[in-house]
Amino acid sequence: AQVWSSVPLAPPDSIFALTARYVADTNPKKINLGVGAYRDDNGKPWVLPVVKKASRKVEESDRDHEYLSITGLPAFTNAAQKLVFGEDSLSVKENRVISVQTLSGTGANHLAALFMSRFYQFTKDKEIYISNPTWANHNAIISNVGLNPVSYPYYNPQTIGLDFEGFVKSIESMPAKSVILLHSCAHNPTGVDPTSEQWQILAELFLKKGHYAFFDSAYQGFATGDLDRDSSSVRLFASKRIPMLVCQSFAKNAGLYNERVGALHVVGASEDEAQRIKSQLSVLQRSEISNPPAYGAHVVSLILTDPELFSEWKRDIKTMSSRIIEMRDQLYNKLQELKTPAPAGRSDWGHIKSQIGMFSFTGLNKAQCDSLVNNYSIYLTANGRISMAGLNTHNLQRFAESVDEVVR
Ligand code: PMP
């Protein structure tokens, strides 16, 4: 008998499928703006100099390969916690933050969602609210643990900006104590973040309604180049004692994509509550992965705890974020110069410059994106998102000219 005859063929993951098409393309002028990974000005992956140094130290140390504890390497989770919440965080000082090392940001999101599914007292139908749009994996991760992802208004295609009014109205009308997923900075895929004044308003609403903040922090340092500034939303919420957790990834800001370095931080109302949460996370983690991988955690904990390496890391982050910001300026200037018609609803391409982080939502429509892929070998997702890191001084002109052609 055919055991798996009823298993339907699933479609390939759209981003990874796009990358495969890019790799197979023989056009020497091809450009990959799909995947969200940093590239240097030659379009090559960049191993951060500080990571090279720290890796060497880790390799030279006479480390063994014994299991880490279930919740990971304490030197890593403690330092990672301070990086997110800040040196002066009251929540950290009062021992109310517990941290578990996870398989990068994806693992943190999964463990957080799993914990929620077991222990959160949902007001309505196990709903977790996610921005429209959001990182596609949020939907899958949340559904996989039996929770229901429900979209809240976030992006306004008319203005290619934040639909703050819709966002606020929606938060006000959700049942009390709703769980709301927030991107702490550099929103993926839109590159559109609330301003600090808007974060203040959001925090007040969370307090008023007793909502739970589920922060996803995958790009700390990538938005402004400043680690502290990029964590200000998280710190604001923590200072107001809004119930919250943070999913943290070191994939982008340390360029450690395939090492899977991340952490889940949950803030409790008291030290005792925090310890009870940690004990349950340990139980869940034990059955899922037993214990997390050590190598990347050693590298990152060295970088976070050695003052010299930490300074060097901050310079490396500046190098990445500045290059991305430079590409935003150059792309904007080039499109101005070409007098490229702006997307519907916009008088110019200013959104390219005002958007934040790794991505830009260009406002290009699906037909225009398809044409860029099929006729120009320029790979981007059909929602018009481009990874700014895929642009460089060698391909920017060609990209701008191609955009100019497809929108006319
Ligand atoms: N959250 C968001 C919003 C992301 O964009 C990403 C990376 N694409 C992640 C989480 C997790 O990535 P990783 O598992 O590689 O840390």
C-alpha cells in the first residue's frame, strides 16, 4: 500500500525559490534583491571582521563538545538580555527577565508561540495579532502551534507608509489582553516603523487595554546603526511594565545566518513568576531540541562581553547600516534624475529614503515586479519588496534604469 499517497506536493518557499531562480540565471547582469541577507559593495556575503576575530578565539580555546544546558549558554543569554533591554533596565535588575537560547529568531518565535499556546489565557479564539503585511513565516509559526494569526492594519499602500490611524483603531477594538506581535524596528517587509511619538501612543494603548506585546527583534542595529536606538521600542514597553516577550536574532546584525544564534526573553511581573516561566520553557525546549548549539553562542557572547570586540562590532554594524542608507540615497537620486514616474499615490520616491532597515517597499505592482524578474533578471518578491543590501555601486544604475522602463 502506498503510505503517503495522499500527501500533496507543497509549493517551494517563495523566497528560497526566487534565490534558486537567481542562481540558475546565466545573465551576467542579474541582480538579487530577494533574500534579506547583507551583501558588501561587490554583492558578496560579508563576514564581519569582529566575527572573524571572535571565531578565532573560540576555535583556539580548549572548548569541549559537551551539551549546553537546556536553556543555553548563560554567558550568551545574560549578555543578549542586556543588549535588548539595556544596561540600566529595571526589569533585568529586578531579575524579572528570563532568557532561553533558541535556534535564531525563527526558533525564538516558535518557542514563544508554543509557550503562549500552552499557558496564555486567551480572551478570544487563541488569536495572535500580526501586522498586515508581516514576515511570511509569522503566519506559519503561529498556526503550527494551534494559534490563530489575525492581521491588524499596518501598511497603507496609498501613502506607502504607516496606517497609524488604522493600527490604533484596531488595537482599541481588540478584546482586552490580546497578544499583538510587533516588529521592534526595521519592519519586514515594509521598512516602515512607527515614530517614537507613535510608539508612546501605542504603549499607552497597550497599558490601557492590558494587551500583551510579542516583540520580534531581528534587526537591532540595522535600522539606525545604533544598537540602543533600535531597541527603544522594547525598552519603552518594558519601562512601562507592559507584559511582554522579545524574540531576538543575531542572524543579521552579526551576519551569523547559518549558525542559528538567538534568544527568547520573557519579562515576568516578579522574579518568582519569571522563574516559573523559565521552568516551563525548559520543559518545552527539552522535547523540541534538548539543547541549543554552542558555537555561535560562544562567538556572540565573546563579542558582547569583551569591550574591545564590542566596540568593533558596533563599527561593523555601522558599516552595514551606512552602506544600506547610502544605497537608499543613491537610488532615490537616480530615480529623480531619470524623472521616473512615482508609484500610484506618491508624488516622488521619497519613501525609498524614509523607509528603515534591510528592506524597501518600492510600491512597484505585481506586473512590474514580474517584468523585472522575467525580462531584466532582477529578482524581487512580487509584493514589490527589495532588499537594499542587494544594491551596490555596480548595479544601482542598471536597477534604476530598469525600474524606470517598467513603470513607463
Ligand atoms: N523575524 C523577522 C521579522 C525576520 O525578518 C527574520 C529573518 N528573515 C526572522 C524573524 C528570523 O530569522 P532567523 O531565524 O534567521 O534569525
